[in-house]
Amino acid sequence: MNNILVPYDFNSQAKLALEWSTNLARQMNCGINLLYVNEIQGILFSVFTPEQDEEFLEKVVDQLDATAAKISLKSGINIEAHLRQGRVYQAIAELADELQSSFIVMGTRSNESSNPENNSMAGRNTSRVIRMSKCPVITIGGNKPYEGCKTILLPLDLTKITRQKIAWAVKMANLYHAEIKVVSALWSLKTGEIADKLAEQLELVKNTILQAGIPCTAKMIETPSGAKTAVPCILEYARQEGDIDLIIIMTQQESVLVRFFVGTHAQEFIRIAEIPVMSVVPEDLES
């Protein structure tokens, strides 16, 4: 475990992301890198003179350093501040790669989404970071303060990348001494062969996790008729359970031309979940 990278733009979700990462760093016994990216395009860049821009960045650096020092003193965790210029998502992915970060923790919406029309959308930078990142990205979509990570939700399907998802869930559960709840959703629990296959896999996954020494339960739920995806149903299940602190999903591999993309269901989880979501890039879809 090397370090955690936290993109930081001083908004409320960025502050929650820093709080989340501080607790994760404590479990990992590692440091945090705080990053502010000065976008090289946009209205502020065109309006500011070079002198004004330099003065603005000096204030940003001062605030970033003060934030890092305050949280470091309070938590005992080493926190370093970084300032980069360029496209936000590219700067984040490049620094994470450069520092060999173990995780990126960030809000789903940044100051780019101050427009009310964008409030229901995951920020463009967030989805691009997830697409480009080589390490897992934990996105904070709600406004709930960190209260520990006692229970991890593992949505399950029939894809070949399931065992990678299990490995990550076990790793996170070991870090936090958490339990895992495995859930799978079907449009009908009476769909015969598919339901039987999912039920068999649910039991297999549960037993695998139990054998790893992690408390685990498994449940199959039914998606309401007319629902376009199972995501809202799974999130409603998480809400009703009331103890889910982290959801682990995997992005999907697209082609050799475009390395990875955020799949439809992954995008929906990130967009509407108020529970932190950890997105993991599959190492090999065929494994």
C-alpha cells in the first residue's frame, strides 16, 4: 500500500473525500497526497491576467498547505499538497500513476457541477478519472460524514470478473474488519435456469468469502417490473439494510483501442449512489 491520492477543490464532497481517505490511510498505514488542479481552460483563465492568475494560485497553495497541515496534525497521517496545471482528469490520473497511488478518493461532483442542471450527473472529470486510472477509485456521492466501514456491499452478476471483485471485497473487509453482504438482482426470481445459476454462484461466493474469514451473507432480490436496470433496486436494498458503508463495483473492458470505459451500470451506481462506491478496473476480462 503506497499512498492515497485525493483531488481537492475545497467543496463539500472533496472535504468528505479527504475525511474518508484519512480513515482509509489509517487502516493502510500510508500517507495522503492532496491535489489541486488548475484547469488551463475556461472562463476564469480567459478573464484573469497573468498577475491575477499567479495571485490566485498562491492563495490556493496557501489554503491547500494549511488544509494538509491541519488534517495531518489532527490525524497523525503524513499529507503532502500538490498543485498541477492542465486538464483535471488527466492531471489526476498522471499523478496517481507517477506516485503509484493505491487508491484515488474523490467526490462525484466538483466545482464544475455548480450548475443545477448538472447536479444529477456524475462529474465528467470523475468518470474520466475512473476510465483512465490504473488503481481503484472511491467516489463520494452523498453528503454523509464518514462513520466507519463496517459493511461492504458486493453486487454480483454472472460475468467472468466476479472473482476479482471478490478479492477486492475481501481485501477491503480485512482492512476495516468489516462484513460483506453479497446481493444479486433478477427481474423475476422465477426465471428458471438463470435464477438457479445465480443462486448457485451466490452460495459459492458466500462460501469463498467465509473461508477467507470474513463474515458474509448472500441474498437474491427481485427488480420491479419495468425497471431499466437493477441498480436502483440494489441501492434501495442498501438503503433498507441501513448499514452499508461501501459498494464495490467493476468497470468493463471495451476494446484494445479504448483501454477501459465506465460501463452503463457502473456509471449509474456512481451517478446516483449516496453511499461511497469503489470502482475497480478489471485486470483481464477473460480471467
